[in-house]
Amino acid sequence: MRDRLGPEEKALRRAVGEVLHYVWDPIGVAGVPQARDEYDGYVDHVCTLLWQGAESAVLAEHLVQVADQNMGLSGTEDRADLAARRLVEWLDVVTR
């Protein structure tokens, strides 16, 4: 993402971070304040997918792949689907 983010980009980035931490949360750290930045490394790519118009199915697939390939976790489809739907909703909110 660009070095200087506009208000929409900042709002989306913040929302994506929240959704990844509190909704997706494949490793179960949402209740741990010290782990709030655990998924920050995935925010930029998810934001890029959203700005490119990715549908929730594409986002969910990406999140499942991240959990599987980067974390060695399987069975994350339901959480990924829920998070992906929330992410698309947030894109709509910040671009109104």
C-alpha cells in the first residue's frame, strides 16, 4: 500500500485488522491483549484484495490458504467465510 494513506484507506486498514483479530483469529488469540498485532502482517494484502473488488469467496479462500500454509492449521473455512463477509461489509461502509 502507499506510504500516505487517505481516510478511506486508513479506515479500511483499521477495520481489516479488527476483523482478522476478532473474527478470523485462526490461532485463538483474540482475548490476549499482547497479541493484538498477531495478524497485522496480513492486513495489507487483504486490503489490496478488497480494493481490487475481490468477492467474499476469494477473500475466504485467501484466509484459508494463509491459515493452512503459514500457520499449519486446517479446518478454518467457517471462520474465514465469516471474516470474509465482514470484510466486504466494511469495504462498503468505508467507501460510502
